[in-house]
Amino acid sequence: MPAPGEALVRVTRSGGFAGETHTVIVKGDGSWSRLDAKAEPEGTGKLSEQELAALRTALREADFARQPRIATGGPKIYDGFFYAFVHGGYEVAGEQGSLPPALVKVADALPPFTRG
């Protein structure tokens, strides 16, 4: 596990109806920041202990070392999102409809990609 100030996970989500790109970075202490497409800060916060524990569990269960580098094979979701996850020295990416359930669980445990 990373030190409190080091990145635990970084996830970039792009696409959707509006074609936007946002990145969420969660550090080992649960603090997080959200960046826009130009890597400009959009927001910050801190996960509760319970939220951080849920994210850590989802990351552990996802077993990034065993995930395909690019998830494929799911149904095409028009105006869907493309996700790129970075965790523990691994990068895994895929379209919304192709993400394995374990990565969906990770995405669901993250802070929001947009305000509101």
C-alpha cells in the first residue's frame, strides 16, 4: 500500500455525451483531487474511513495484475465512457460496456468525476 501522500489510484474517464475528460486521483490517506482535461484542478476532498476501506477492498479484489491491459468484448454503449485505471504499477483501460465487474466496483468506489 502507498504512503499516505502517494497515489493509491488514478482513474481518467473520457467520452460520454459531452465528450469530457476528468481524472480522479486518490492518495493513500483518502485525500483526492479531480482534474479537468488540461490537468487543471477542479476539486478536492477526502474519503471517509469507510469509503477508503471500500475503495481499498475494490482495488485488492480487482487484482490488476490479472486484468487484461485493454478490456474488450462488452456491448457498445453509444456516448459511453472510456476508463483508464492506474494502480500498483499497472494500467488497465476499457470502454464502459467492456469493464469487468471488479473494475466497475472500483469506479463506483471513487469520488465523483464531475461536480454536483
